Amino acid sequence: MTETYESRTEHGSAILARREPIVYEDGQYARALKAEQLADYERDGFIMLENLFSAEEVAALLGEVHDLSQEGEKRNWNEAIREPGSNKVRSVFRVHSLSEKIGALARDPRLLNVARQILGSETYLHQSRVNFKPGFHGKEFYWHSDFETWHVEDGMPAMRALSCSILLTDNVSSNGPLMLIPGSHRQFIACQGVTPDSHYKESLRKQEYGVPDPLSLELLAEQGGIYQAVAPAGSVVFFDCNVMHGSSSNITPWPRANVFMVYNSVHNTLKTPRYGLAPRPEYIATRDGFEMLLPEQEAKAKSV
């Protein structure tokens, strides 16, 4: 079988055209975004919805993720990824299972129906996590396409997944906000370097494989520019699985904390990882223990 998106081989870097839709089923599967918002997402590969959650909702979620961070520092959780060179928690994975509040957040219609509309199907959580960037010490996340990693290391077949980042603190231009390259989701960047076994143990702290080459990044940025996802707490940015994104370090006094939900289509479940790699752990990439997500009200009604 011909590999559509070959990456991390001896062939080196390359820019390949995307083969799949960006918005599936013409955006008719669910109703969440307006036509112009859907068009913006299709053009840029992302969309920012400001003030989607109230200050009270944000405060409750922020308290929850703070507790998860504190527990992660005390215990040797696999799900708690630490900063390079310190015990500070950089990310906590599978937070929808660790926290009832965040589990309910994944089913919130304000998030889930956007995912269902764009992906044109029912969905499940491929991954959930909280990312922290403490003041003065928060490290950068280098440029990458999530799909490149998910395709190679998890065996995700197609670009039929998206992420949403729920901002739990104000994201300003100086505290390391998410940066995205508009339009980059239309190209797949094949990366250099053969992936080591158990790569995830280091890549979640600092990624060295699956990193695009400087020339490809320069070409993408010259075409699309760079967008900083700057918005107040309670806002949400939805972005395509293949859009190029990253963030700089945070040397300001103002911490940053975001919850990430990765929605994958039920028609795009994981296959065998590429190149004989062993599957990553379930807490990083949901392979076996997933369930189709129902909007929160429907889930409650079904359980009665």
C-alpha cells in the first residue's frame, strides 16, 4: 500500500499536498459555527471563539487543573510530564479521566458540536491534557504538526481530527501564547530522522523528531504569516490536526494554563504505528478504551 504521508525516513524533508477535506460533510452534520466561521476555519485551519466560557466556569476549571498539577508533582504519575531539568509539571495527560469536571467539559455542546460539525461525524477523545507555562520558567513548544506525530507514532490514518484549547488564563503576546501558521494545514511537512523506540518519553518534554525543517517553516510562514492566539480566559481556539503551531517560552510573571481536547472522528480510529514502532501508551493516544461522545445533556438523559 502506498504511503500518502511518508515522514521520518531516509528521504528527508518534503512538502506534500493535503489529500483530505478540511471540513467534512460540507459542515452539515451538526450546527455550531456560522457559515462565515466555518469558512474562516477552512481557509486558516483554525478559529478563535472569544469568551465562550464564563468567569465562574473558568475559575472552577482553573482550580481543578491546579489541583492536578499539585498532585502530579507529589506523585510519580505517568500522566504528569515534567519540564526538562525540573520536577515542575509541564503537562498532565488524560485529564478527562482524572477529573470529572474536565470529563464533562469534553461533552460540553459548545465544544463537542463544533468538533462534530467540522469532522462530519460522531467523535471520541484521542487525547486530553492540560499544558502549563508558569511565570518566569515556562518552556517553549517547538513548531510541529500534530498529525505528523499521530500518523507516524499512533497510526492515525487521515486528517480527520482537531484540537481545541480552552484558555484558563489570559493569553497575552508576552506569556507564550499558542502561535499558528494560517493555511499551513493544506500542506504536509515530511520530517527528517528515524524515530527512536519509546520516543514519547522524551518528545513530551522536548521534541527532536517530527520537527519540520527551517526552510519548510520559512516557506509556510512567508505564505501565511504567524497568528498569535491572544485572547482572554474563557476563550477557545479550535485548530486542524495538521496546522503548524508552537509557542515560545514564558519569562513574564504571568502564568499560562490551557486545557486541550483532541477530538477524532469515529471513522478515523488508530491503526498500527508506522515503521514497526510500538503503540504509545493509552493515556497519550486512545486506542482501545474509547467511547463515542454525546453532548452532556444527551449523555445524562441516556444514563437515567
